Amino acid sequence: MKTKTINNKEFAVFDNMEDMSDFAMEQWSDVCRRAIEARGIFTVALSGGSTPITLYQKLAARDDLPWDKTHFFIVDERFVPYDSTASNFRMINRALLLHISVPAKNIHPILTVGVSAASAAEKYERDIAAFFKLPEKTLPSFDLILLGMGEDGHTASLFPDTASVTETARIATHVWPPDEAMHERISLTFPVINNAVNILLMASGSNKAATIQSVVMDKKCKLPAARIRPEHGRFILLLDQSAAAALNEK
């Protein structure tokens, strides 16, 4: 699969989730190999949602990847217990982590019990800073961040018209979604996302086609997903045919 580029946005279009997941798995393997050759570990931040489940299931069947040298973080989380069906960690754990030989110390979930959501964001920030041994006021650089996108253009839990979108000083932030019926969230921030070495955003479904068109084609787009602009890394949009339907591919 060859990628295409429009307005400096690199993307690839797939016939189905199997093909998209196979491509993402190839990217994962390559990034993992290079990271371990360079530093001895591979750091990845994973998203929830339905789109990456096929990828996680395919990864779970791989026994040739260096799981003992892989460290798993969570891009964003709803402030719910781990056993809630709304928990991103629950989905990731059931689809992937429970099926691979990864040491418990290599799994870095977001605390969602016994503290407030704001305190959970602060703790996650401290945990990440400690793991990466960050000097004060510096950012981690994940080897790979895997993102999704909502119909409204949000990515991670960074929603349109919320303070989280313009956060510049924090590693992780507490988010109140615009819909009061939605759960509070904890999310990595755009400075962290844009400091990653590699970013993959997976999007599927015709309900996201108009949003994808804006993110890719409109240079002035202000939707959160359009704020993914890596400082030094590579960003690839992985789209199924329905999500890519409104693109004027040239």
C-alpha cells in the first residue's frame, strides 16, 4: 500500500478494516524494531473506540514481537472504573494485553478510582514524566501514538470548543466534554501528540467523510484532528473507503 499526500497530509485508503489493520501492524512492527535498536524499548500510546479493535486482535496473535520491551500507555480515558464497558483500558486489555506476554510493569493505565478526574490527570502526567525521566517543563516523545477521530473532529479526548484543545503546558489534562451526558475524560495533550515520532490516525465510516475532507483539504480547518502537526515525526491518516469518500484524490 502506497500512501498519498494532499496539503502535506499523508494518508492511505483501504477497502476494509482487515487491510487497514494489516498496514497499521506493519507500521507498528517497523517502528518497534527501530525504537528497540536505538534505545532498547518501544513506547506506544493506544486509543479506544471500535476502529482499532481489529488491529489489537491481530497484534494479540503475534508472538514474534518483543512484548517484554514494549511499554503501553493510554491516549485518553473516560473517568469510569476499569470494569466499565465505557473504559478504553478495558477494551484494550481484553482485545490485546491479556493475550500477550507483557510484564505488568510495562502497562501504564490511567487511574480512574479513588481520586478526582483532575487528580487522575495530574497523576498520569507525573507517571509519564517519571517513566521518561523528563526534566521539568519538557515533553515525552512516544515512539508511536495511535489515534481515532469522532464525527465532530475530536481526537484523543480533545473536543472542539473545549480548553483541552488549546492546552500547551500539560502532558495530560482533565476534560469535560461539551455534552454533559458524556463522561469526564483524561487525555494526552496536543503538545505531547505532536512530539511523537510516529502518529497513526485510523478512521472509518461514511459519517466521518465530511470531517476527513475538512481536515485534509481545508488548510484553515480548526477542528481538533487538524491540529495534529508533528514537530519532527510522521503522521499518517488510515481511512476506509467510506471515510475517504469526500476526498478529491489527485
